[in-house]
Amino acid sequence: MRSTLWYDQPGIGAGSGAGYIEKGLRWARAADPNAKRFYNDYDAEEINAKSDAIYAMAKDFKKRGVPLDGIGFQTHVTLTFDEPNKLASYAKNLERFAKLGLDLHITELDVRSPTQVPRRSRRRPTFTEKSPASACSSQVVS
């Protein structure tokens, strides 16, 4: 948690940890019981201290009946995202949230690349290699 208008405002959060998030979710349900309520954050796509904290909050909310329908992930990956340990971490993380019965949405997705592209990435693929471009279809799916 960090200092924000919502976190610092007496009667809303006033330093009460995730209390202001809980209040917001409950107020949203009261305003529109049919609306889906999501917690959305960045830097939580893989298992780390932040995703652990969000998971603990979500698990607590579900246990206590706080109206939380899903988690939104603002996913910022680097060129190493396809390393086996990274992919496994992403998959395990999403799986644990899904097991809580939550909807999962990727609310933002970008791939961050360094200013200098590594030398191995400058090589053009041959037609016998699988490349991201050859793996894509020109068909639009909605």
C-alpha cells in the first residue's frame, strides 16, 4: 500500500491496509449488484512479493465474502519472458488466482525491450526456423 487520497482519507482507509479496497468493492456491489468487481495492478504477473500480497488479500476477501470477482493483471514482460522458469512462474501464479474462483484478465500487455537488442536477436530467422512472425496467423479472431 502507498499513500494516496483513497488510502489516507479518514473514513475510507486511513492506513487500514486493504480496508479501503474492501470498502470500494462493497460500495460497488451496493451501487450495481450485477457489475463485475476487479482488483487491478501491475508487476504481479509472476510469483513475487507483490503477487503474494495480492493473492493473500484476494484469498482473505473470498473467505470473508468481500465481493471480488476477478483480478486484472497489467502485464509488462521483457524479452526473457519465454524462459522456462518465467513461463512456469506466470502459469503457477495465474493458476493459484483461478483456483480462488476469480476471473483473470490481462488489462494491459507490453513487451519491454532494451535499447540495445542482444546480438543473437539480430539474426534473421530462416524459413526452417520457427519465428514469432511465422507462428502468427493473418486471420483476425474476435
